[in-house]
Amino acid sequence: MAKSRKVPHTYVIVFFIILLAAVLTWIIPPGKYVEVSTETEQGTAATLQFFYQDQLPEEAQQEFNARPQTWQVFSALFKGFVKQSNIIIFILMIGGAFWIMNQSKAIDVGIYDFLKFTRKIGHNGLIRKIGVDNIIISLVMLLFSVFGAVFGMSEETIAFAIIIVPLAISMGYDSIVGVSMVYVGAHLGFAGAILNPFTIGIAQGLADIPLFSGIEYRMISWLAINAVGIYFVLRYAAKIRRKPSLSPVYDEDVYWRAREQDESREVVYYTPRIAWIVYAIITVALGIFSFYYPESTLHIGNSNISFYIIPLSAVIFVILGYFTLKKSVHYFILLLLSYTIFYLIVGVMGYDWYVMEIATLFLVLGIASGLAINKSADEIAKLFLEGVNDIMSAAVIVGLAGGIIVILEDGGIIDSILYGLSKAMVNFGNIASIGVMYLIQTIINIVIPSGSAKAAITMPIMAPFSDLIGISRQATVMAFQFGDGFTNMITPTSGILIGVLGVARIPYHKWVKWVWPMILALIVLGFLLLIPTVTIPLNGF
């Protein structure tokens, strides 16, 4: 009997990818895009031009010190941790904060109450026919898809995965379904971006077309992309619900099932006196914030909405906080969690928050939860360290994956790859040209997963080129949009993907094996959605 081949550890897989990147630096000649000033009838114009290393202008040569990579594969591991330090610290702080909150068993109470509610509404004839779980999974995915499409939710999914994965396990599914509900949902929206300022906003600005124009067709595309993605997830979820052992992560999910079945998770409802003190402190803090920030302006696409969000939310907190504490401290902590998520959205859309502010917000949530359940400062610190230790592997893999980009950057071949791919578009028809643009953006996304960085590099080249071959710049932006979105869910250079998988305890190779058919279907769908942009007159194209 043939011995089954053991799949290497995720760390080993990432290191071999780093080695492959190093080999490419010996094969592909280094080069760089340089901004060059040229004189035109309208005056001086700056354009991006590609130069191989030995052809670079003198000033650029002094700054560009690319060389083939050898022993640097080891130092790249260190540099990868430095490069991804913000996401690594974010994961560790989130893990520590949630570990403290989990000691309250508040999330358990929330999940149990939610499952009771779904069983009640499941008796409705129409809902029973559709399937209450199908409705829940679809609505959660659509919610995160809206977040991805409107304000580019990405890093935040790491925090939400810690909440949604246990929910999926409690519903009888696996961690893949949980990750799909939050991470896949958000990135379906990211790919079908409607108003995302970090992708569409930057790309359209660089392409010199009206900001968020062509929104009508992008909304149609968003609906089609979500329909395909949700279909794949629902079909898989139904299979796992019928036979849980078919899950590729059935063994890994022992961790989550053990947490679910732990006898120590029996809930005793109570409200300690200190929880009222925490409630009073937070009320005072919200009052101070309401004084300094009476009105908040949320940026939704190209529109701004100003409203007294913080004062109004503070008043609502005072009311709900009182009633939740009268019921049990568990519901008060769930209220704190809800407000944390709410202020995360307000902070991202209104105050340009990023991982530092979000991690700080969750840290406050963890400390407040620990105090509310009458834990001492030493106990809270100990719980925080336990949470950090529990999630450490997820943080480490993010740092290791960062080494891939370091090797490609230090080897100076990222721009060379881009230049070589762009030359493939010469003398093609419109449909073939937009397809090649889409393919190039898809391939580049594997080595440059940052949408804003890729837009800054590719759009100054792609936009003028589209004029030469008779394709609208709007179609070029959509090729960038789709190419940037789908492979985010599979590329090992994405620190966010690796972070989410680490939090959910899903091995990377098992995720790839599960997700690639959906990614392939979405890539084909993306090409089909691009065809009307070059064959049919569309508003904004």
C-alpha cells in the first residue's frame, strides 16, 4: 500500500516560495519605473518610463541598489517581520483582547441566544423552505461585501474572524464557512468595488477620469460577483452540514469544537458591582468624546454625510448599558463589542483609522471586559498574554510571508515583471487587449497585493496605453479592479489572508485546495463582465 505524501507545514511552504522568488531574481533582469519630465505644447509633463538597471538615469541609479538574492532569503525573514509589523502587532493585540473577553463567556451567550432565535424563525414556512442558515450566511456575507465595496474593509476581517468562526461551528459548519462569511464576503465586495476609495478612487484619479464614475455597471458587476461567491459557499456549507467529516479542516476544527463543548462554558448570569463602575467610566468617556467631536463626517465614495453620530450613540449607550447590566454582565459586554464594531466603522469612514487605532479600540474592549467581570489587573495581564500566545502562530506566518515581497523588492524585479507583461498587449483586438490587461493585473496582484500600491504603479502606464489601442480608461480601471480583487483570496503574499487563516487555524494548502475552484470561476466571470465595457456603450465608459 502506497504511503500517503505528507503536505509540508505552512512555514515550509512559505519559505520555499521565498526561495523561488530568490531564483527569479537571477533570471529576470532588474529594472525600475522612473518619473521623467518631458516638454509638451501645454508645458512640462511627468510620465513613468521603464529602465533596466544599467540604463537608469544617474540619480535613479544611486537610489536603486538591486542585486540577485542568495543568503538574503534568511535576512528576508527578519525584514518580512519588520515590513508586516503593523499587522503582526494588530493580530497579537486582537488575540489578547478577545481572550480576555472570552473569559466572560459573553460571546457564548450571544451565540446561544442567536441560535435560539434562528430556530424560532425557522418554523416560518417560507424561511424553512429557503433555509434559515442559508439566509444567515448570505446576509452576513452581503454585509461584509458592502463593507468591502464601500470603504475597502480588509485588515478588519482578522478581528471579525475570531467572532464569526465560532458562530459557524455552533451552527454545525466548519471554520472554512466561518472565514467565508467574513473574509470571502469582504473580498467579494473588494473585487466588485462600488465606492472603495483605496482602489477605485485612486485608480480613477490616476487615470484622470471622474471619481466613482461608471458606478451603474459596477453595481451590476458587484451583484453578479456576490451571487457566484455566495452560491459556492452555500453549496459547500450544505455538504458540510449533512456530513461534517467531509470538511478538509475537520481535524483542525477540533480546537473550535472543544471550545464549543467545554463543560466549563456553562453560563451563570450575574452582574458584579464593578461592572456598573465600568459603565459609568465609559459613559463619562463618551460624554467627553461627544464634546470634542459633536459632529462626524463619514466619507462614502465621493459623498460626505455629516451627523451627530458620537453624541447620539453615547445617549443610546447610556440607555442600553443600564438595561443590559440589569439583565447580566454578559449582555453588557456584548453591547461593548457592538459599540467597538460600530466605532470601528465610524473611525474608518470618518477619521481615516487604520490598524493602530482599531487594535487600540479592541484593547480597550478587552480591558473593559476584564474589569466588568471583576478581574484584577494582574489577572487581565495574564489573560492577555495567554491570548497572545494562543494566536502567535498566526502572527508569525504573516511575518514570514512578508519575506516574499522583500526578496522581490530587493531583487528589483517587480517593475521588470510589470514591464514584461505590459508588452504583451501590443497589436491585440479590444476584447483580447482588455483580457490581457486583466491577466496582467491578476498576475501582479500575486506579488503586489496592496490595491493602492498597485494602482499607483500600473495605472499611469495602463491608462495612456488604453488610449492608444482604443479602449476606454474606465474599462482599464475595471480590469485593474477585478485583477486586484479575486486573487487576494489565494495569494500567499497577502498578510491579511495569512492572518485570517492563522486566526481560524486553517492550513494554507487546505484553503487553496478548497478555494481555487471559486477563484477560477470568479476570474472567468470577471473577464465576461469586462467584455461589455469594450463592446457596448455604457454610462461612464
